[in-house]
Amino acid sequence: MLQITLKGGDVRQVQAGTTAEELCKEISMGLYRVACAARIDGEVADLRTPLTKDCTLEILTFDDPDGKKAYWHTTSHVMAQAVKHLFPQTKLTIGPAIDSGFYYDFDSTETFSPEDLLKIEEEMRKITKQALPIERFTLPREQALARMQDEPYKQELIRDLPEDAEISFYTQGDFTDLCAGPHLPDTGRIKGNGIKLLTCNAAYWRGDSNRETLQRIYGISFPKKEELDAYIERIEEAKRRDHRRLGKELGLFAFRDEAPGFPFYLPKGMVLKNTLIDYWRAVHKKWDYLEISTPQIMKRTLWETSGHWEHYKENMYTTVIDDEDFAIKPMNCPGSILVYDLEPHSYRDLPLRYGELGLVHRHELSGALHGMFRVRCFTQDDAHILLAKDQIKQEVIRIAQLFDEVYSLFGLPYKIELSTMPEDHIGSEEDWKIATDALADAITSIGKTYEINPGDGAFYGPKLDFHIQDSLDRTWQCGTIQLDYQLPGRFDLVYTDSNGDKVCPVMIHRVVFGSIERFIGIITEHFAGAFPVWLSPVQVKLLPVTDRALDFAKSLQQRFETVGLRVELDERNEKIGKKIREAQLEKVPYMLVVGDRETESGTVSVRARAEGDLGTMTVEAFMDRVLQEVAEKKR
């Protein structure tokens, strides 16, 4: 008999060889009906997996991320089966679950149209209604190759596996696929009315642009149609909020084919960017940072010393000056190190906090570029802090408090992730452990929680990543705190301690926005382009009803601008209704209608973006209202 410890600590005794699925039925038939996979001793497995030793067991449903992935991965196999039914000559490649659904890459002479996707969806529903059992089996290499004799891409994958690898397959009805799993017990677990195929895009086999071009079909599935409907509505809302569309419509930024991945800021976009930067400077002055600026281009030898030439060269732009290799900086940290090294320092100087709004360049693949979210040139709101080891905890606490202040201002809740040592790293494992423990201790000491992201630290040290959540419940990694025991030593940095000894400082790398460009993209979508008054490129729009009111409107414009408000005057000879509608489309916070009555009384008729018609106000009352909103940075 085996001792199986369930989630919550309950212990069940079962015969060796009992499957997770069989035990799940004993626990609860209700749980069994929604079960997707199992987690055995921390490893995700099929429900059909036999239990062969004492272990912990957790039954995973769609509510668990790993259960969701098993559900989506199985749906991708159902899609591949449907494609083979409808387009038998299609060759299969891979079809994984991803963070939001699944995809499958196909090599087909047919170009899949939107109508084809609807046909594939319908065939998928037929397959789910059949509730085909999904069975796993393994084969030795030669038999595996023979089984996939009509699937050249699968054969390539098999040949790339180690000689002693277990080669597993999954079969459902007339369809068999090479796959490591896990999968649902049968196709009937997938609800046909919860399936939606979203798009079909081009993709390269194994991501290599020199290889075959494939067709990638993306899809999503849910156990309930209501969940699918809600997801589709979120997708439509995300389209309405797409920062690329809003950036163009609101005159913020643009992209050109002549400079792919390099954003062009338009006048209103520059106002938005500079307002964010002004806020950044005010916050960092409050938290005792010293602003610096370092060169864009520096010698190869610097990047060799820092380790970037070895670990990051493929993402760097390089040039030759006076027969010597130079690189355009992809990061600001080496420049901050050189600033520190310009003069001697003692323990009394530390922590020394350098802030830099540094323009950095990184070579991103063209297929990865995505509006302001992924560009090749951006302003990184960096800070590099040189400090003693015994100051780490308190400094990380200070940084976390700064982040909390900034994200709260924009209404962006966040979660913290601790990324640990990657395979490609510099420094000893002992130093890495000390650094990782220091970050964890600082966060827990202020009552915050974190999740572990194993192996995803920077090559020079562990990091805390702050994942903000926007108004559509999407998460974005923005802030990061990276603890670095390596770079200061590589550059022989020292300070004099209280005993007069020379000691190497520790460095903290941190950003709060991540990059100005990406943060602008995020908040554009978060606010749907309707920025708070303090951020809005245009805060007030003056709308004269007739030419008779034009002089009064101009005097108001001058008066508002004198106190620092950003104002536009619509002087066009158009009907007032059209002016109001267009100002609303421009998402201006306040519209002031000025006609004969307002001119005579010296008042303004106020329309607010969020509240509609606010009636007539004195000019002083309106100015006080807006200036207070700006001063308090109200959302």
C-alpha cells in the first residue's frame, strides 16, 4: 500500500499502480469531472499516470495554470486532428499551449482563410462530441520514425532527441501525435462551444527565417461558453485600446518603414513623455537620487570588462571609430560605474544613488517588434546604486516603497517575482545565494510577498521584477531591482570603510517605468487614451460658438497658459456640436463652450470628459478645479 498525501495534508492509502485518475474518482466525482491533470511530487503529469511510490498528489483543474495548459494543449491536438480531416495533405509540426491559449504550426499547400478557420472549429466540435479516449504510448527510435513516416517535421524532431530519450505519442481516434504531454483523458473534456480560433499567421519552422514558412493558427478554449464570451469581449476591448491605433489617432507617436522599431514622437507625444520625465525627476529628487548622463557610444573594451560583449553582443549595435571597435550602449550600468570611478569614495558616501534617463539601443528581431512595447531604441529610466553589503536590505526596502508610490499614482496594482541564477551567469553560487536571500529578506520584511521565477535572473545577479496589472487585468513587467555582486569587482571599484580598508561595493540596478516608451504604451491602453488631467497633452479645449466669442476665448487661452495649463483653441468655422464630438474623440479632459452669454458674463460652460455637462462656472472656479486636479495628480 502507498501513502498518498493530498493537497491540504489528507493522506490516502492506495494499491501501487493506482492511477491519479482512479484516486480522483474516489476523492470526489465532482472533482473528477473537471480534472485536467495531476501534480505528483511537484511534477505535472497525466491523470492516467500510475502511482508507484509514496508521494504528494494534487488534482489540477482549469483554474490552475498547469491544468489550464493541459486543457489548451489537448485542444491544440484536437485542432490538428480537425485540420488533417479537412486538409489531409497538411504536414504537422508543433502545437504547444501558451500563456493565453494555444497554437499549431502547419505546412500546407492551402492558405487557411477565415472561412477555413470556421470549418476547422466546426470539425473540432465534432471531435469533442465523440469523447475520444486519449492514450499515451512510447516507441523506440526506429519504430517512432516509422510511425511518423508521412510527417517529415516530426521525424526531424525525433532525430534531434537524445539516443536514450523516451519517445512518447498520444492517440485520439484516427489521430496520433508525437508529444510529451500531459493531456486530458478524452476529447469530450473540451467543451465544443468554448472553442474559438483567433488568427492565422505566418511562422518559420523552428523560428529560423532560412527554414520553411508555415501557417500558425492561434486559438483559445474554455470549459464554459460564458468564459469564452468574456474573453472575446476583453480581446475586443483590447483592440479598442490598442496603443498603436490610439497613438496615431491622438497624435502621440508614429512608426515609419524607414526606421523599423524606432519610434517618432509627435508634439503631443513629447508633452506626454516630458510630463512623465518631470514626474520621474521630482520623485527621484525626493528619494535622494543624483541625476547623471553618460555617453551613447563607448569602447569595446568597456563592454568586454562588463561582460556584455560575451553575454549580450548579439543584441548590440557596433561601429568602428579610428580603427577601434565601439558599441552603442544597450544598458546604462557601465556608464554609471565609470562615473563612480572618477573620484574616491568612503563609506560615508554610501549608498550613492545615480539616476539616468539613458537612451539605449538594442537589436531586436523584426518579428518581435510591437509598437512601443518592443522597440529598438528607448529611454530607460535607470538608477544604479553603489552601497555596502550591510545596506542592501534597507535600500531594497526604500526602492520598493518608491515603486509603490509610483504605481499607486497610476492605479496599477502589482505582484513581485524573484528571479534566480540562470545557467549563463558570472560569479560563484555562494555569492548568488547571498544576493538572492538578501532580496527575499528585504521584501518579506515589509510585508510583501513574491513568487519564485527559477533561472531567470540577469547574468550578473538575481532580481526582483514588479509585474503591474492594468485595467484589462493584463500584467506587464516594468520595475526591476537587480542585485549585482559582480560588475563592481570587474571594474575594481572600491570605497574606504570605517577601518580605512579598501572594500568593493555592491551595485543595485533598478528601473521603475522600465522604459519611457513601453510605459507610455502601457498607460495609453490602461487609460484607453483618456489620460488623467495632469498627464493629458491637452488639458482644456476652448470651443467658441461663433466668431463673436473668439476674442474672449483667446483671452481665456492666454490666462490659462499663464498658470501652466495646456490649452487648445478650436477656431474653425464649424458647428459647436461637431467641435464637441471631435474634442471627445481626442479625449480632452475639459471642453469649454464659449458663446455670447459666456462672453457677456465672463463665465465658461464646462463639459467634462468623464462627467458630461457641468454647467456654467466662473473662470476662477474652473481654474481652481483643474489646477487642484493637476497638483494632486488625480486619476
